[in-house]
Amino acid sequence: MTWAPLLRLKEALGEGSELVIVGGAVRDELLDRPHADWDLATRLLPQAVMDRARAAGLKVIPTGLQHGTVTVMLEDRPVEVTTFRSDGDYLDGRRPESVHLGVSLEEDLSRRDFTINAMAMPLGGGDLVDPFGGRRDLAQGLIRAVGDPLQRFAEDGLRPLRACRFAAQLGFEVEAATAAAIPLRLEVARKVAVERVFTELDKLLRSQNPARGLDLLASSGLLDLWLPELRPMLGCAQNRHHRYDVWRHTLEVVGHAPAEAGLRWAALLHDSGKPDKRTVGGDGEVHFYNHETRSLDLAAAILDRLKASHALRKEVLALIRHHGFHPDATWKDAACRRFLRRLGDDGLTLEHWGAFRLADQRGKGFEWEARQAEHGKVMDRLQTLADQAPPLSVRALALNGAALMKLAGRRGGPWLGDLQIQLLEAVLEEPELNEPARLEERALQLLKQAR
Ligand code: ATP
Ligand code: MG
């Protein structure tokens, strides 16, 4: 069941290399899940791995010699080969002070975080090496720390978050003692570098079962370390449009949104402003007027703190900004076109906005079929209007800046931008106007008015 080119490497390294597949690849192979990379481990020291692989004509890159890692290219794919190693003492709750090469495979497996990640599979057949009961935990769907969870979480504060992430990806439970250790080690988790935290949160969100992971973050207290703004969403009751409170609604939307970073992060943060904006009207109805603005502020602060990429930040904020709009049958065509223009200006496609809206509608928790049908109508209409390719930006006007300057007999200046915006608005109202002669006529009228 393993990837054939790995056998070529095994041959190159020779007898006695004890080359095995380790970590996530073993876990995913046993679960029959796809995985992106193969991690290999060997008894050989890095120099020997490089010498022998090169002698066999393989391309080798010394990517992490101080950790015992070299990368070997097999059929254009990078494969990491790491010498069996143990970790020295952890003094700062983040990284071991040193690593020791040249230990046994069992010792190498014992430094790994969870039993399901601490198995090794010999290449080309042979018994699974499973000193901590990883296979049993895989079968039972359990995330269990290797050794004493309190100690393992004291060594490296990222591990509790990884436990939640794996639970979300695999749909597993966190074993009781492992789960109980998390709240006792929050001070260690707090010290972890934000880049590592972001990577794990992002994987958790893009998983099969993000709601499970997010619930674990909330119940263990990890949420308050990295996303404290979200805590008030728990138990924040909504109105007759919603079956769930703000937190549960959020988990539903995250789970139903396509598993892409922008959509999932937007789902997590889109209603974060609701608790602050909650009011109860005279009729007893709950309102969240203007919560989008507050959600935008919170989302921007959270994504900045987590050092999210500029592209992700932009996409998430755009999705949040437009999530309160429902261009239904009461909207005029011109209003729909103006909406399409705003989406475009914000870098969103109609498809993306629609995918988010559908998940948001689904998360309301009832009348799903009716909502789905309504959503289909909204999208069909917007798509039909978009397909007519109406001019949605100044660039798409039938007269460009030079033509307008010539028409006005003036050089460029602020007047030109103002005129272009006015023309665009006229054209959004009435797309047939976007034709040189008619647009010229309208431009002259506007210029005369402006005088
Ligand atoms: P993914 O599918 O996300 O790559 P993975 O299990 O391969 O999952 P990696 O972060 O790639 O996770 O790490 C590879 C292996 O290294 C893990 O399976 C685990 O054995 C070990 N490992 C990774 N991070 C830690 C950690 N913080 N503490 C202990 N062991 C770890
Ligand atoms: Mg991996």
C-alpha cells in the first residue's frame, strides 16, 4: 500500500538503515485517508543518508541538518528523511533545547505527541511498530497523549491545540486524561508562537469537523488565549429567524461552508459583533443592528494578531462586510447591479459570496428547504444580470478619460473622477446608456449641471 518510489530509497540506503514511514503518513494510511507528504525515519545519520542517496543518483537537499533531516527528491516529490532522534529538555514550553541523534526507533516514537502519530511502518512489508497503542486508539477514535499528558503539554504548549485540530480532522474524541490536562496547561499554551497557532487553527477550521474542534477550544479554555473576543457568543440568544444561539449558529455556518480558508474564517468571525450589538425591542424581539461593523472590527483585530496573510484578511473582511445583504425580489435590477459592483470592488466573486450566504442560511437551523430555494432564486437572478456583463466599473464605460477630457475641453482633475462616477451610476441604472453617443450626451448634460 505504500508509494513505490520509496522502495528505491530503501534500496539506496541499504541494509541496516531501518528506514520506516512515521507520523502522519502512517496514521493516514491506516485510516485510508489521503495525505500530502511522506515522513521517513532512519537509524542512519544525515551524512550517511546524503552520501548513499546521492551515490544512487537521487537528488538530496540538506534542509534541516541540525534536526537530523534531509530532503530526498523522489519523482519530483520532496520526501523528508529524519534520523531517529530524541528531544532534550524543554525549558520554554516551545522547543527542546537540543536534539540527540542516534537513538532507537522506540525512543524516537516516544517523543511524538499522540499515540496515533507515534507509529512506524517498515518499508516494503513487516510489522507495524506501535509501542503506545496507536492502532487501538485509531480504531476507537481517540486522541491520546504519548505518556503523561500533563508533562507532554508542559513541554510544548502547542500540543493541546493539535489535539483539538486532530479531533476536528478525524472526527475523534480527546481521551479523558488528555482532555483533562489541557485546562491545567493553558499558561504553557499561551507562550506558543502565533504563527504555529495560526497554522493549527487554520487546519482545524478547514477540517471535516470544525464544530467539534471549536467546541473543544471553548470547553478547554484554549479559545480564551487566542480568540477571547468570541467567548461572549456562547449562550448569546437570538431571535425568531434563528434556531440557535450565536455560537451554535457560527459552528453550523463554519461546518456548512466549503472547506476553504477564507470562507471558514469568515464563517467563524461573521457574527462576532452580535453580542455587543444585541438589543431587545419593545415587542420583545431581539435585534443586532449594525453588528456587521462590529464584527469587521473584531475580525480585523483577530486576524492581525494571528498574523494572517493580507490576502486572507482581505477576503474574510469582504465576506463579512457583505453578509448582511439579501438582494431578493424586492430589489430593483439597478440595485442588484450596484451590489454586484460592490462585490467586485471588494474582490469577491458572486460565487464566493453565494457560497457563504448559503452556509449562513443553513446555519439558521430551520426551513432549510425554503431557504435553499430562495437562495437559488437570488443567485439565478444575480447571475443572469452578471451574465449581461453590465459595466461595473469606471474602466468599463464606453468613453474613457481621454475621450471625456476632449469632450469637456479640459485637462484632467478631480472633476473627471466625479464625472466618471456619475456616469457609472447612470449606467448601472440603465445599462443601454453605455454606448459612446448616448454616454456623450449624458456627460454633456452632467457637465452643464456642474457649472
Ligand atoms: P499533517 O497531516 O497535518 O501533516 P502530521 O501528523 O503529519 O499531520 P506534522 O505537523 O506534519 O503532523 O508532524 C509530523 C509528525 O511529527 C507528527 O505525526 C508527530 O509524530 C510529530 N510531531 C509534530 N508536531 C509535534 C509536537 N508539537 N510534539 C510532538 N510531536 C510532534
Ligand atoms: Mg505532516
